Amino acid sequence: MGVLAVAGKGWMAWDVQHSEGSKKTQELQEKFKKKFNEQEITAKFVSDVEKPGELICETAKREGATYIVMGTRGMGKLRRTIMGSVSDYVVHHSSCPVIVCRQK
């Protein structure tokens, strides 16, 4: 079993994103690498500041993903309409099925 983890930066100002986002992305990668190694799961991590939805779809297609599993922060309708949603983009543009899990 393989896992592809893609990290996006969200909607913070870019200069704040770059410094804080890079550190947070690195911390998350280390956390998940440890968990995946414990379960003997092969994982590949990629990151994109500008267009994470496109990166997810392109990478899934290139890697031959059977499906994509991703989370959602559950933004309200107005915020999602104005800002867009990575999970919404992936659901509508992916070449394979997408499972979206809402955060509790």
C-alpha cells in the first residue's frame, strides 16, 4: 500500500505562510513518516504554495492512484465560495474517485 501526502498552505498572507507554513509542513511530514514507517506503509510527500488542488490531481494521475482520501476543514458556504476549497477542486477535477473526510 502506498500513500501520497500533499500539503497546501491555505489562505494566510504569503510571507507568513512561507515561514510558518514551511515549518508546519515539515513537522507534519515527520509525524506522518513515523506513523507510516510503523505500519510499513510507503509514503511520498509533496507540497505546493499556490495550487495544491492541481498538484493533488496531477500527482494522483502521474502516480496511478486508485483513489484520493483527503480531509476538509468544513469552511462555511460563503468562505468556500469566495476562497475556493481544495477538496472541492479535487472532487471536480480528479481522474480517480475522491473520499473527503470531515474533521470532527
